[in-house]
Amino acid sequence: MSGSSSEKPGRPGTGVVENALEVAVNPGTSKPWLPKGHAMSWWTLVVTTGAILMTSIDGGILPAVLPAITDEFGLNSVQAGLINSVFFASLIVGAIAFGWASDRVGTGYRRTWTWNVAMLFAIVGGALTFGFAGSFVAFLLLRIPMGISRGGSEPVNVALVGEWWPKEHRGFALGVHHTGFPIGQFLTGAMIAVILGVAGWREAFLLIPLLGIVIVVLQAFIGTRRNQQKVYDWIDENHLTRPLPELSTRLSGSVLAPVKAALANRNVRWAVALVFLFLWGEAGAVTFLTTQFVGQGMSQGQAALIAGASGITGWIGQIVWGTLSDRTGRKSAITFLVIGWSVSLLGMIFITGPASAWLVLLFWGLFRNAPFPVVYALLLDSVPKAAGTAMGLMIGVALGLSGVFASVVAGGVIDRFGFTTHYVVLAAVVLLALVPLSRIKETVAVGTHA
């Protein structure tokens, strides 16, 4: 493993572990609650949060316009389901491939190159969907670049933002960065409704190029070696800890070196299982929320609006729990999130109308999206030089497998036993996350000074 000899080494005493197979302990922090960062750190956070917003909108477009697509192409349920399966299969490939590529091309500012390519897949896919999706087969094939981008951009995006902030504020930065998901979850429905009111479903996919082009151009200007050097100099001057000892490193060795480095770390292996259980609970709940609400007498529009209510409070949970994890430790934060998730899922049993639905889902929002940035911070702490591969494996395997199986199993439970049993099962699945969590090694030195 080597970097440019001209790049400044890390400060002595930072506790950085050079071997990517070991856990690099985050020093924790006793600094003021308001995180400090260089201007370029904040700009990177703005741009990458915009990219996550774009990812969230991309994920919400298809469910919103699927009825119109089904009507136009005359699809049956199997064909409609195939669209989702192709997307998730492509997601798995994109997550692992781009995560690996970002570690081979280089960490730090070099990740910008890999990330922009991943983003271009979505931009081109969205534009081609608008212009050339004239048949079901064409539309199905165009889900492939969209899935590759969705899987590939997120792990590289997360690693990138984590490498432009001091270690002491990594959880905060990733928590803010991931607020794009809950904001997108709430806004997508309204945006699609406006577009469908004046145009067709194809125009909805133009959102991706319009957002993506701006994001890629901004990141190309910000994510340079010169700007990262400014960030690292500022970190040194303020007696904080660099994300990496050098501006950029590349894993040497065989083609599979990043994969071996990631899988050799037990935190990576157990984090995949941990996130898989969270995502299983999320997919099982989200897929059938609107169905449950319509069955209780709500209109389709009202049910769809309320189903996205967790996005209103989601950003709060991500920032709060991400920041707390910098101080109290990653594992303690995740433990509270497991409990909050389970209580929220059990609370869905008692939804009887709009008022109770708003209450339960706003409560769930305080926990729903928060585990993921905390786990990402954990992986960045654990394998700093193979972070892209580690997060690519986690996103590809956990999100891909849960996307393929969770909704099918949940639907079977609902059909046979009803919604009460459905939510009890999901709460139990999430509680199982405490098992892999117990096997994870803490990466934050709680109670120490930076």
C-alpha cells in the first residue's frame, strides 16, 4: 500500500493503523458540539448530500410511475416484478464493482474520478429512458445502467465524504450527508405528481440528468488534490485527526487485494449481516404501508403521502445519531437504533387511521435512516484504505438480497397471518441485529481527547 511520496504524512500520535486489515481507532472527541470543518469539507458535504438526494429520487420514481408504465406496456405482475429484479441485480454488480474500483484507482481526491463515472451511468440512463424507452424490453434494459449507478455511486460517495472530514466529526458528516434520503423520500411523491400532471412518466426520468449534471460538475471542481491538501493542512493546524495519513493511497497487490483486505476485517463481515437485517425490516414495512392504509379507508393519494411521513423527521435522526456516535461510540448508537426501530415497527400494529399513522411514522423517522451512516462511519474507521470495497460489498449484498427476498416473504406473512404478525416478525428480525452487533469491535475511543 503506497501513496505519493510528496504528500504530507499524518501527524504522529493520531492512532492511525497502517494495516488495512486492522481497526483504525477513531480518537473520539471532547470538542464543542458544533463540528468544525474546512470550507472545502462543507462544500464536499453539500455536493455529496445532493448526490444522495438524487439517489433517493431515483429510487422513488419507479414505484410512483409503475402503474402508468404497466398500463402503457400492458404488463402483468410477473413482468412488473421483473423490472425491480433487474434493477437490484444491477445494483449488486455496481456496488461491488465501483467500490472495488475506487480503492484501486485511489482514495481521497482520486475517488472523485470513480464517483463521477458512477454518476454518469444514472445521468445517461435517465436521459435514454426519456428518449428511447418505447417498449417494455427497452425500458427493462435501461434499468441496468440505473441500477449500476445506484449501487456504485453510494459506497464511493460515502467513502469520499468521510475522507474530507476530520475523524472526530466523521459520524456527523455522514449523518448530514445521508439526509438526502429522507428528504428525497418525502419530496419525490410530490415532484412526480407535479410532473405527471403536466407530462408523462418518461419526463419523470429527466429529473436524474437535470440533478446529476450539476452535481458531477461541482464535484469535479471541488474534489481536487489541491483542495484536499488545504483540508488536511487545516486539520493539522486545528489539532484534529486526518481521515488518512496521506491524501490518497492505492491498495497494491493482486486485483482482489481490496476484497481480501475488506473481508479479512471482522467488522466488515458482521456489518453486512447487521445492515441486511435493518434493510429487511425496512423493505418489509415500506412495501405494504400504502396497502395497509388504503385497506383502512384512506384514499390512494392520502395513503401515499402519509407513507412518506418518516422523511420529515428522518434528517433529524441521522444528524443526531451520527453526531452521538462520534462521542458515545458506534455500537452504543446502533444499539439504541435497534430498539427504536423495533418499537416503531410494533407501533405500526396500532395504526387505525391518519392521525395514528402520522404519529407512528414520524416517530419511526427518528430512527429509520440513521443506522446506515453510523455503520458507514464504522467501516471507514475499520478499513480506511479498503473502505470503498467494504461499503460496496455491504450495499451490494445487504441491499441486493433484502430487495430480492424481503418483500416476497413479508407479502406471504400478511396474506396468511395478517398485519399484526407481519410487524411482530419484522420487529424480531431487527432485534436479531443485536447478534452481529455484539461481534463488532468498537472503533471510537470513547471519553478521550482528540
